Amino acid sequence: MSIEKHVMNMQEEGIGDNHRKMVAKAAEIFLSYDLDALAEKLALKKDDSFLYFDMLSRCYRVRRTDALVEWSSDGFATCSRAGFSESMTIYDFIAYSKPGAKASGDYTKINNLADTLTGSYYAGKGMVDAMAKEFEGHSEDLKRGCEAIGGTPYGRGDVSYLIPVWRDLCFVVSFWEADEEFPPQLNVFADSAMKDFIHYETIWYLEGHMMQMIRSFF
């Protein structure tokens, strides 16, 4: 069973919010793979205890014994346990990424990457709208948060940044403050090749984690 299929099964069973069980099962699936082959596929650093993965300006490691994901900002002298979205995204990145996958450098709304106009096509819409209201009047805070995770100015908007996810793979975050005619607007664009690296559902986990990181610098 793939990690994506496992997540879909959990959602269908009505326990999609039980993050602990979802991560535990995804870790079990991840450990069923040849970890050295996965590391070689993506040219990841590894040793006898861990695989290492950089994402959104954080250094992560995945423990070989139980697939626990940790991150560190000091070369792993100290570590913090990764959250649900981080862990699920990293499992999918390492296990699923197609050999030779490359970022396109072209960006599109995440919904445009859905295969069909199903319920998942609209995933995250309410969250993005809510964040737009939250960011209203906080353009400088938003700039600071984007820059803190490696973002560089890019594109159009009162605030617009290119955010590196992994190597050349990026998101674009663009925000417009409200005016007399329109409410605040937030758009998040993904590299059009992102589904060569992670499944569509996982893109929303990654986007949510990125926005949480940005908000933490407010």
C-alpha cells in the first residue's frame, strides 16, 4: 500500500483527524521500502542511523529504526520532533519522487494540479481565505516570515515571494491588502511539476506547514 492510499483510506474511515495513527502507519509503510535505494534516488545524505532531508530551510533527519522525523537548526546538536504535516510530506517526498524529477520553474494554483474536479480539487480553499483575512494589515510581518524561511521577492502583489521547498522546487506566495472594492487576497502557487515529487493531497500538507512557519514569525 502506498502512503497516499493509506491517507485516503484513513479519511474514508472517518478518522482523518487522528494524526498520530496516520503518521504511525505511514512510518510503517515507509520502513517497508529499501531506504538506501530511496536515498540514492534523491542523492540524499545518509549514515547508519538516518536519512537527511532539507525542506523549507530546515534540516531534517529520518531515523532508520522507526522512521521518526526530527529537525534541527544547529547541526542536530539539539532536535525537535517534526509535526504531522512535515512528517507526512517527507515520507512522500522520499518514497514517491520520480527518478530524475525536475522542477519546471512555472507556477500554478494548487487546485489546478488536481486530476479531476472532485472534492479534493477544492482542498484548502477555506484555509487560504481565512489566512488572507488574518494577514490583512500585516504585510510587513508577512514579508518577515517569508524571508525567514528563505523567500526572495518574486511576482506581483503587495507581498509576493518565491519560497524554496527543496532544491529548485518552490512555492510562490502572493498577497494583496484589501482596498475599497476588494477584500484581502492570498494566492499560493506550486511548481507545475510538483506532482512528480509528491502526491496532490500531500501538496496541501506542505502548503499548510509552510504557512504555519511563516505565521510563526509574526
